[in-house]
Amino acid sequence: MKDLAGFRALVTGGASGIGLATARLLTLRGAEVAVLDLAPRGLPAPLRGYQADVADDASVRAAVTEAADDLGGLDILVNNAGIGAVGTVEDHADAEWHRVLDVNVLGVVRTTRAALPLLRHAAAARPGAASIVNVCSIAATAGLPRRALYSASKGAVLSLTLAMAADHVREGIRVNCVNPGTADTPWVGRLLDQAADPAAERAALEARQPLGRLVTADEVAGAVVYLASPSAASVTGTALAVDGGMQGLRLRPAGQR
């Protein structure tokens, strides 16, 4: 299916994990795709890589401009770049709070701010074409242990998504977010490697999702691309959970009816 033929997309943090899976799927669906990343090396063709740090406004503006010039415009923005944090409110100094919020929240702001003039032009030229998808997290809607800072940042992204959707709906720009559960990504892999018993930690993460396994990057990518596509033309201001049922299901222990 090439329903995104003629669309131009930009994915931040697109060199690995959910971002790379999203960039690949957008390409398979026919879009031309630019990837913004701190280290956009080794990307599979035909993805185009651009170096950018979402914590630096000048870097973001330069990369978005260059990518849009090469693509001939921009229809889709996927704000995926982000960093993690593990701990309670006591475990991080102010500097770490500033760093994570700067990347996870202001990174969305900076990239969106740079892309909005291009998205407005796309919306005017082709109604229904322009969309923004923010990659949020189940941490925005569920209380997870030892994720205070990360949860605060993703809660802000969820609220920001709703505000952006209200601000730009009459300009023809749809804004939505995807809330993954614990996904099998390089970041989660690094967390598991640091655990005293990686196998037991993986089993615990799998068990807290009702489906009994981690979410895959490709599954999250499928939700992102749906929200970005014309199939979701009437969807805006929505948070789509891809979490193995973690947000909404309350199951009894196995063996109980």
C-alpha cells in the first residue's frame, strides 16, 4: 500500500528504536522521509539523515530547513526524540530534571516551532495532508514505580499534544500522540543490561502488560503512521495507547476467573 506517496515526513530520533521503525514504515507506505538524530549514521536507503540536537534551537532550525529543502516541503512531523530517567523524585538533582525536560518536552516544542510554517503551507496546498504525531508514553497516564522524572516529562507531552491540537486544528494541522507501553527498544535493552538479574527484570516488565510481552517498535510505528496518514483524517487531539492493555485492563491473577 502506497497511500503516503507524495507525502514528505520528518522523524526526530529516527536512527534507532521506534523512530527508525516509524521512518521505515513511512517509506514503505510511499513517503519521502528525513531523519533527525544526534548521530544519523548508517540509515538504510532511501532514508535521509540530518544531524540535530533537539535541545539546541539553532541546530533544530537548521536541520528542519535543510531537510525540507531536500524533500521539497513537509507534510508529516513525528516528534519521537527523547531520553529516559529512572528513579523517584529524590534521585535526580535539578540539573537532571532540566536536562530530561529540555529534551523530552522542549525538544517537541523546538521541532514543531521550526516545522509549523512548512506544515501550514502543506495544509493549504493539500487539505488533510498536514499532521504531527508525538511519541508519548504509558507513563503519562499510569503511575509507574521509579519513573518520576520520565513520567513528568511524558505527562507534559500529553497535555502539550492536546493544546497543540486545539491551536492548529483550524489551520488544517492534526496533532495526536501515541502512548507506548514498555517497548523492546535499545533504551529498554540498556536498562535490562544494568539490572542485577536481567532475565528476571525482563520477565517483570513483560508480566505487567496484560498481553504478557513487551510491545515491539514496529507495533508502535504502525500506530504512528496510521495517525499521520489520510486514514486518520478525522482524528486529532487523541492519545492512542499501544501498551498491551496496560492502560485500560485490570486482570485477575492467572488461574482466577
